[in-house]
Amino acid sequence: MNNKTIKCRDCGKEVEVKLSNNPRYKRKYCDKCSKERKKSWDNLWKVKIEDCEDEE
């Protein structure tokens, strides 16, 4: 496996990540931000229409 230094799109830190031999998707986030994004995505079903703001 190869190691590559990336700049996280959320926090801006440069981190070294392990890449597999044939990656399907390029890494864009550090592990911490990636976990937070996954948690938010998993809880997306809990958002109700009443929680959203109107633009009016």
C-alpha cells in the first residue's frame, strides 16, 4: 500500500493516508472529519421538513 499526503477539505490539515492498490475514490478528508461526515449522513433521515428554514 502507498502513503499519500492530502489536505483535508473540512479542517485544512495535511495528513498522511494509506491508499489501497486500486482505490475507487480519492481521499478528501482526514479520519476525524470523515467520521463526523459519516455520522451526519447516517442521521440525515432524522431531519424533518419543519427543521428546515424557509428562504422567504
